[in-house]
Amino acid sequence: PIKGNTDGTALGSPGHAACGGILRNHLGQNLGCFAANIGVANALYAELMGVILAIEIAYEKNWNYLWFGV
């Protein structure tokens, strides 16, 4: 399985928001990472966007088994 660790934050509610994450294999090797500025949003939206972006990356790379830590 591919392990995804994502996080999102906002400076205010709403405020400037961003998210990021890392995707690793079962050996802990980095398979990919990302960071994104998502504009003005709240923290929950930023967290969800982090997971959505990680799923999009996994889909593009045809990775089928995902496990997330948020």
C-alpha cells in the first residue's frame, strides 16, 4: 500500500490557506510530495484539499491501495 500523510492549515477562519503532503511506499521511501496554496479558506477545507490532491496524484500514477494519515 501507499501511505499518504497530508496536512492543511489556514491563518484565520477564513484566511490564507495551504496544504501539503508526502506519499511513501511500504519501505518508507518517498514516492512523491506536494504543497499547494489554496487561497482563502478555513482549516477544514485546507485539510480536505490535502487529501483530495493526494488522491489525484495516486490516481495519475495508477496506485490502487492508499492509506492516509491526516
